[in-house]
Amino acid sequence: MDDAHSIPVRSGEVAQSGRPEPAGLPARRPSSGTPARNLEVRSPLVDIHDTEAGLLLEADVPGTSEQGLTIHVEHNVLSLHGRVESTVPESAKPLDQEYQPIDFQRSFILSDEVDRSRITAELRNGVLRIWMPRAERGQMRIIQVRAEDH
Amino acid sequence: MSWGGGRSRDTALPVYAWRRAMPAVNVYDAGSDFVVTAELPGVRPDQFELTLTGDTLTLRGRRDPDPSIPDEAYRRQERPFGPWSRSINLPSRIAADQIRATLAQGVLTVILPKAEEVPTRQIRVTMSGD
């Protein structure tokens, strides 16, 4: 589908030792908006505000690395999925759990005024920023309606 | 997310977000260690402090919103900001000098080795005087 595309994510994370990818899990599915793992997901908290150039969306996605993040635009829907990798050994027994370290997923409807081809994203310290530039006037499609006289 | 229509900031959301007690903390027993994890997205190591008093681990810090963004520029605001503090009582004694903490991708992981139990020493009693 040529109206669908994935947005590459720049990493702003300070250098740190990379953790290996768990075996058997696909690192990324750029051609699909579906989650990489078929687990429960949670909705990340987001802020959206206007900037001079358009809109900036900021989402808290702690525990998600650049490799585990998929942002997908299809038609007017932007969806994001962040895979959360646990920092705790699997054998560890939970004593008190206030949050479930499960993946993040959320979708947003884009208005026509967002230039979908120029959306960019950056991940830094567990915060995802997605810049959605405003479409320039010249790029807006004007559909002319011609009246046909009968 | 439309451009027109003015401000659509949901006033109910920040309250809900605040009730989610930033940061959410998990405590695990990993055999010889306790592991405490906390979600601190967007928080740098110099923006919080970690202290251990007896068996109580305290995390304290603040997360400030970007001052360059005026309030009226927000169309949606769900993320919690402001000062926060959490205290966690650990179930047993900790080897305080061996605690390790790392912050990666907005998640703090604190490894607290359990203090070795002081071994019980048997005291032999000998008769005297006979």
C-alpha cells in the first residue's frame, strides 16, 4: 500500500551498553502496524502541543529502545508500538508491582494539515518525540469542481 | 488532532495521570538481591536522588515541563510533572555498600544485595571448680 509507511526513529539516548535482542523476537516490522508480540499492551501518556512548524507529540515510553519502536502511518492514522524489555531477571519474584512492564501501543488520527511525508521521530531517555510538520499551502491538494451545464 | 477548533485540553486527564503516582515502582526478590525498578521517562540521573535509611529506599526528584512551551500551546497534556518522592520498605536488611543503580531508556533499576545473616554461634559451657 503506497499510502502506508514507517517513520525511522532517531535515538537521542546517551551512550550505554546495548542489550542483546531476545532470541526469536522480530526486531522490527516496518511493513506492518501490528505489534511484534501478541501480548497485552498499555497506552502511553502523551502531550501534544503546537509549534511554529506544526505539532509535537511527546509520549512516555519507558523501557523502549530505538530498535523496539515502530511508528507507522497509514492513511490518516499514526500508530506507535514500543516493545518493553524487562531489566529484571526472569526468575525474580515480584513482591510489589505498581506497573506492568508490558508494551506500549496507541494510535492517533492525523488531520489533513499534517504533512505525512515529513514526520520525524526521536527517542531520548524513554520519551518519544514525533514532529508533525504543517503541510505548506502549495502542497495542499485543491480539487476543482467543474459545473457541467445541461 | 485538528488545527482548528481551539484548545481541547482535557482537564480530567492530568488528575488521572497524577493519581498514577509517578514514578510507578516495582519490587522483586531475585534470590540474593532485591531489585527495585521505577519508570522515570525523561528524567536524567542528576534530576533525582536515591537514599537508603535502614531498610527504606527513598527516591526523590522532580520533572519539569519545557518552560518554552506556553500553556495555551498544549492540545493534550497527560504526562505528570512536578516534584515526586517515593519510599519503599524492603523486607530484610541490605548490604548498603553494594547497591548498584542504573538508568536506561527511562527505567531506573536498583539492585540491593541482601545483607548476610549473622551466623548463630554456639557457646560451649564448661564446668569449672570441680
